[in-house]
Amino acid sequence: VVSTRVSIDERIIDWYFETAPMTLCLPDRQYVTNLHVRYALKEGAHFRIEIKFQEDIDFTAVGEFSRETAETTCMIPVPVRRSDSASLRFSGTGDVTIISIGKTFSEGSDR
């Protein structure tokens, strides 16, 4: 592995990424009720989370977060609705680390 240091101020770099579609329905009547995003921000950084469900055409904003409005490391819930799958899009400026994306499951009825 080769490592180099570049003298670019990371606070001014704009970035974004999208997740692959994540399955929200599972066997045995289980489904996802919430996604949880854990992240870390450095000073001057900010980012935005958007979600797109399988049947949607466009992404919908979930929230915007910055070092001034959140703790250095934080976990936020991302509400979901019944759908086969969903994708998340993250965009922002500066040094932001997405630590994890978790799922909360619930069990549906027999109907």
C-alpha cells in the first residue's frame, strides 16, 4: 500500500455517495422500521442524507447536519416506510465519516 499526503484543505472538498439498494423486507414477516446512521464530523464539516424507496423516482431529504448543530459523533434515525428496498444518498463538504448504517426490524402479522 502506498500512502501519500496531499496538502488539500479537506473542509472545502464537496463529496457525495449513494448506497446500493438495501432490502427492507425479510422472510418470516419481518420488515425494517428504521435505519440508523452513525457518523462523525470534524469542525466546519456538514452533510445531508436523502432516501429513495424502490417505487420513487427522486431522493427525498431526511436531514442536514453540521459540526455546529451536532455532536462530534452522533447516531440519527432515518424513518422508512414499507417498501422492498431503499437507497441512501449522502452529500456534503469537509471531513465526515459515516461509521455505520444499522437496521431496526419488526415482525408483521400473519395476514
